[in-house]
Amino acid sequence: MVQYHLMIEIGQIIVGVRKSKGIGQNALARRAGMTPAQLCQFEKGRVSPTLRTLERIAAALDMTVVELLGGVGGVSTVEKPEPRETLPGDYVALRACEPDAAKALKAILPEEEKLVAIEGERGISSACGLALNYAQAKLDGAGEVLAEEVRVALGAGTLPFGDLASCLEYRGVRIYKVKLTGSTPSVSFWNKSRDSLSIVLNVSNTPERDVYRLAYEVGSACLFVSSGLAPLEESLQEHRFIADFAAAFLMPAVSVRQYVAETGIGREGWNLRALCNLKFRFGVSAEAFALRLEELGFIAPALRVKLRDALRRRYRSRRGNMEPSPHLRSLDLSSRKEILREGGGV
């Protein structure tokens, strides 16, 4: 009962501070690296945030945890991260305190052992072939630079990935689909003795979510390897770095700029049809593509929010079809006319 009341009290504090700073729930969730639904659960006292999550929320509010809570209920009573589980063999989870790490590794371990046996028989190296070492000392603004370097190492240049999974597997990255808890989209492991990277995706992910999480895990692996194979605590700064990496990795600025230029769409000219036809070329969700467009200055912020709200209304009415179905074909005259056709609305 005490813990329940503390959860409510913490949630009320977050709401009060957020509103006093004039920050919306969606904006705070984005800054803290979580979904608005997750933040809502914390604010309503339905879920108890871990200390790591509180640190991210506090940092997003430009505060420390102690400043945020103000000693209410005693910071020491806040739920702390669970002790890190010891994984079998030389496996290490890329991120510390991953709730599904042991479950995911148990599910893929038989397949991993079979692959290792085959590789041993045929003299094939298990080592990951990606260029993961990252030499920069600062994370701020460096995610996009690193994304370009990794793309060059993959031989992808600035073009959208036709099949990101195959591209990564060709470089020795192992990819699995496993049933994880709903709040865990992916988990990744590094094997220290083999220098191998294994990415586990949740079977409940949408295809667009899978693509994003593959990019996110590659960014995480870059930080992990560069930190001396120490599991990431995923601070707000680290999360922003990895998110910037994933966006630039999947949607290079040069490529996005070229596609937008070929359609002639201005900052105020986007609608759902245009958004979904172009986003499909990058394999990402419409919301992710819209955020990238805003980041690069290709869509007006107010219009991007309007389109996001329209998408979410569509999500609620079409549970089995989260994304409007795009048409993938060359940007010839007829397809450009369709993208730019008036009357589509948002």
C-alpha cells in the first residue's frame, strides 16, 4: 500500500513540474525517450518508474532526481533497477538491466550453438563485420556523423536500404524474432569470445518497428564496443545519440532531400498520401519520417503535429492496419501527380 501511494505521489509530482514548465506530455515523453502512453502510466501512478527512468524524466525537465522529487517519500524508497542477471557463456546484454535479456537469450541459445558448431566445422568467423568502434569523445550531435560512417562501411552510401536485415546479416549480425514482453521491442547481445552481435526482435513489432529497432541496436552496439564492452545505462544523452544515429542511418539527409526535391512538396504542402508514399521508401513509420522531415526543415512543425494526430486517429480506427498502404514505384510523372494530388487532406 505504501508503494502504491508513493507511485501516485511521484506521478503527481511529474505532472506538476511538467505543467509548471509549460511542457506537454508528448514533448516530455519525446525528450525522455519514451512513448506518451508510458509517461501517462507513470503520471497516473499505475506503474512505478525505475530509478533509471526517473533520471531520464528528470533530465528531460532539466533537473536531477533529487530536485524533481524534492525528498517526497524519500528518494531511497523509489524502486531501483533490478540486479543485473548473469548470462550464460560470454554473452553480455548491450544495455544494463534489460528485463527480457535472460528470456531472450534462452530462446535463441540453441540456434546460436548450432551456428557456432557449423562455423567451427567450416572455419567461418563469427565476428561481427560492422565498423563499430566510435572514437569521438562527445555524444552531442555525433549520431548523424557516425551513421554516415557505418553506412559507408556497409557499402550503402546514402541510398535507402532495400533490405536492412539482409545487409546486416551479410556483415555477420545475427537477427532473431522472439516473443518478448510488450514493452520490450528488442534486446541485443555481444559475445566477448567471438566478437559476435545478436539482435532479438519482438514478434509483436510492426515491420516498420523492426527496421527502426535494427538501426537502434546497431547504434547501441557502436557505443557498447567503444565503451570497452560495458553495458550501457542508456542515459538521456546516450538515448538521444542512438536515436539520432537511427534516424540518420535509415533516412540520410541527402537521400531525403533528393526525394523531397523530386516531388516539389513545400513545407506546408504535405498530406497523408504524400507522407506515406515517400516514407515507404525508407522502411520507417510515417511518424518517424515526419519527424525526420521536421528535423531537416522540410515540413512545418504545426503541420507535422496535425498529420501525426490524423495518423493516430487512423491507428485507433484500424487496429489491424497501422499504416496507410503506400504504393512503391518510381517517381515518374503519374506517381508524382498522385502524391501531389489535391483533395487528399490530412
